[in-house]
Amino acid sequence: MEIKWKGVMPAVTTKFTDNDELDLEMFKVNLEAQLDAGVHGIVLGGTLGEASTLSDSEKRILTRETASFVNGKVPVLINIAEQTTKGAIEAAHKAEEDGANGLMMLPPMRYKAGDREVVEYFKAVANNTSLPLMVYNNPVDYKIEVTLDMFEELLKCDTIQAVKESTRDISNVTRIKNRFGDRLRIMTGVDTLALESLLMGADGWIAGLVDAFPAETVAIYELQKAGKIEEALRIYRWFLPLLELDINPKLVQNIKLAEVATGIGTENVRPPRLPLVGEERKHVLYVIEEGLKTRPQLPDYKNL
């Protein structure tokens, strides 16, 4: 399946049972809600997917189960976050075998690689898989920035097609467009800059709070795409306090609480993460409850 790098692609959470096993039943409840809302792809095994806590076999199960459940309706991507080039290539091969349609890929983990090392790492994977690849550029959280000069070299690989733009610098969207045009597609990765990034030319949105509020997220994308900016702004302004739950070290716990509130998830996280308690929990629940009280009525965004 050819990936059209556009639209809303949820970075889905991984669901766990009370016994800390994969909860595929609830996982599919959430997937169904995403598809019903009209998302344009599914991204597995990112930060929100608690990737660092998943075993290799669990990642493969999630990929196979998602590919089977989605059944070609939208592309399925899985994140690669490995410590070695060999491990990253092996992960790409497994993803391809398991039915993934594309890859999202972080720079090397743990070791703070230099620019040349990062470029060679991405190129090695790109040259050893037929799957299209989206570079996850998040120097705030992962301490390595993929610069425009590095992309100049990376784009010599045809399979490197997109960037998940999470630098938090809104002007970077324009810099990328000015330098690469449509050769490098831009998927904004910061919920609180999503509409701004789309209006500046980003092609799509790898979203977080979509996990709990899929229809509202897709509505914002479709409305701005149709030129209905005021309608998109109205929803986005309502959404912002909730979107801020994504820009937080406890984003997984926050968003899973929101999924519980909207009936499409559970609160279970995998240790060392623990559910929120005390004042922190009260604050997050307050934000969610206020959002639900004032939840906007959506226009028929699927038929614009």
C-alpha cells in the first residue's frame, strides 16, 4: 500500500490488562473508534505506545493484529527506536513481514550519535527495506536533531519520504517547504502546534489526544483543509487544554485517563509507569471533565 503522507494518524496507546499483558480486545475498541472517525493511518509503538517497555514479540503481535483488523482501510506504521543499526534493520524486516505499510524511525537510542552517524543509521535502514520511512525529529525529548542539511543527504534515499516534525519550532515547517518542496512530507507531531503547523503547510498530524477524541481531531484537519478556518479554530480552542496533556512527561497516563473518560481505553500502564495519584490526578481529571462538559457539536466534516 502506498502511503499518502497526509491527514490524521493517531499515535495509538498500547492497551494492557490488569495482569500486564496485551489487551487486544480494548485495543481494537480504540482502533474501531479511530477508523469510524476517519483517521488516515495508524502509528504503533511510539512514545504513547510505551514502546520502550514492549518486548519484540509484543510489537510483532500488535503489528500483525492491527494490520489484520484495519484490513487495508488505512496504512499501518510502526516506530523503530533501536540502539544499534543492526537492530533497526532487523526491526524493519520484521515490520515488513508482519504487514506494516511504513516505518516511523527515531535516531539511535541512548548513544548521542553525531550528525554523520545519524545519517548513516537512517540510510542503512532505508537501503535495507522497501517500506517508506518517516524520520521522527524530536530533539526536545530525544536530544538529537535531524537538521535540514542532514535531510539533504537522507533524501537521496527514495524510501525516506516524510518527517514527523516535533522540534517545537513552527517556522521549521516553512524552512522544510522552502528547501524541499513536496519531496519531504511534513507530519506535525506536537498537538499544541497542530493547527498552526497545518496552516503553515504541514501535510498531516501524528496526533496524541486523538486517542481519546478521534472525531474532534479529524474534524480540525478536514475543516482547515476545506478552508473553514474559523470552524476549525472554534474546535481547536476548545481542545487546547486537553492537547496540553500531551506536552507533559506523564502524557501516557494523561491520555489513557482521557480514553477512559470517553469509553475507548483503560488506565493500565506498564511499570515503571504508574497511574496518576493525588493532586496531579485531580488536575488531569479536571481538565478532562471540563472538556467533556463543553464538548463542541461537530459539523459534518466527513462530507466537506
